[in-house]
Amino acid sequence: MGTVMVRIGRESHQALQELSEQAGEPMSVVLARAIEEYGRKRFLEGANDDLAALRRGARNSRNVANRTRPWRTDWRKSDPGRSSAGRCLARGPGPEGTNSPALARHRSSR
């Protein structure tokens, strides 16, 4: 691994030197760990911001769904091909072993 020179202020250098002495590791190792930790912190902050945006979007979607719910249920009630729960009623025989109450009522009304 190659190395490069980086200029830092005197106070930062002194803090780095103290951390290096406390850890018993070279300054380059302490600095590399600090940079890695900073990168992880930034990543998690970004992920938290993204999650907050998704939650805000979900709340907005729920608000839209609540405002449109009366409209959505109206067309389901007026559609003769749908049950009161909004599920499609089968036309003709269904898959073998189908024993739904709605399907049974539909078959018996023929």
C-alpha cells in the first residue's frame, strides 16, 4: 500500500498523536480507523435520512388512500361481478377443490 502526505493542523496532529499513544498503534493506523468510522457514520446518517423520507412518503400514500377510499368502495359495490368484500366472483367452475362461500352462492343461483 502506498502512502501520501496530508497536511493537518497542529491541534489535530497533537490529538492524533495522543490517540496513537493511548492505543499503542501508529498514527497511520489510528487515522485509517478514524476515517473508516467517519465513513460508516456518514453512511448510516444517509440511510436514516432515506428511511425518514420513505416513511414520510408512506404516510402521504396512506393519506391519499384514506381520501380516495369512499370512491374506491363505491365502484366495488356497483360492480355485479364483485362480492361485497371487493373480490372477484368466479364465472363458471373454479379450480378443483374450490369451496368458497361466494362461489357456492354463485353456483347455486344459476
